[in-house]
Amino acid sequence: MRRGNAGGWKGAKMMKVDGILFDKDGTLFDFRATWDVWVADVIGSLSGGDPVLAAAMARAARYDLEAQRFDADSPIIAGTNREAAELLCSAMPGRDVDEVAHHLMISAASAPLAPAVPLAPFLTGLAERGVRLGVMTNDTEYGAHAHLESAGVAAHFEFIAGFDSGHGAKPEPGPLLAFAAATGLLPGRVAMVGDSAHDLIAGRAAGMQTVGVLTGPAGREDLAPWADTVLPDIGHLSDWVGS
């Protein structure tokens, strides 16, 4: 039995939401297992093997080269592809930002993926309950499609957007409201699920429910002020949706 856009299942137990909009990195995919590894390769490539330049880039990115780990306060974690390029170029005087941004886009599309949970059965289970699904990331739209296709789950989402899709970037609410408009759902019946304060601030601004997950660099204390609930990972959403 299907539900109406503004309500829950007719003749069945009311669900908390009719739609879920996921962040990508740190939410669908474990952040550190994916991006801590990727950025070490990026710094090595862009520095041309120059250890002094590599160290300067790592400082700008707030990335520990020895531990191969982002600092929790790195602006790259929740920033856009363009912002990451600008940050890295601050340590490479004279380097073209557009060229670096393109390099990041192409290399990020083949970053090693570590799904937070087995995605296909998880997403199938939500869809079978009538939940509409989307992804909004501050990565590029190109990168979002590449990663979701690589993981074999792109077809589960009826809305996929990056910071460059024309709706804006988080923490602004525009791209979240674009998902609600695309699916015909009331914002209050949508949950924004993410691993950073940017995700949850955007959700609050859009009038959505907000769910934090702990598969990114942020801790529970970082997410709790903006979240209706904080879960260990997205796998716990199935119970939360119907609770």
C-alpha cells in the first residue's frame, strides 16, 4: 500500500518521514576509509614528489601526512570541490584553481569506496516501505554519479545533486528544498541525513528532520546540537523511520 505525499502509509503504521536525502561522503560511504586515503595520493600527485610542497599542502588542508588522516576541523571535510581546490592552491602560488579543481573532480571519481553498510539491500528496504530517496553532496555531481554507479546503487535514487548542480551548496537549504520539490514532498516529511554540522544546519534551514551519523570525522557532541537524533550509521535508519 502506497502513502500520500504528505502522510504515512494508509492503513499501516505511520512513518516518521516520506523521503530521505542522504549526504554522500561520511554518510553512505565511510569518510576516513575513503577520503583519508585519497587525499594522500592527491597531495603526492599535485606536489610532484616535492616534500616541502607536500607538507605545505597538507598544512593548508589540515591533513596529517604521517598519520594519513584529516584533522577533524579540516575545511575540506564539508567543503565543495572548488573550495578544496582553492585551499590547496593557497600552498601552490601560481597554480590555476580551475585546473586543480578539474584534477580533484576526476581523481575523486575513482577514490576507494567503503560503504558504511551494505547499500543495495538497505536502500531496497527503504524503497519497499515507500520512502523516496535522494543524495545531495558538496562533491561534484560528476563525482556523485560516479561513486553511486560504482557502488551499484545509483538507480535507487530519484534525485542526485552536487554543489554544482544549480541548487547551491550546504549549509544553504536550496539543494534540500530542490529534492522536496522534485519528489513533491513536504520538507517537514523529509529527513536530511549526514555526518557533518553542514548537513544538519542545511536540514534545519530547510524545515526538515535531521539525522546525524557517526561514520564521518564529527563526533556525537558535534552533531547533537543540530540533530533530532544521532545514529551510529545509516543502517539504524530502518528502525528509526518506523519507530
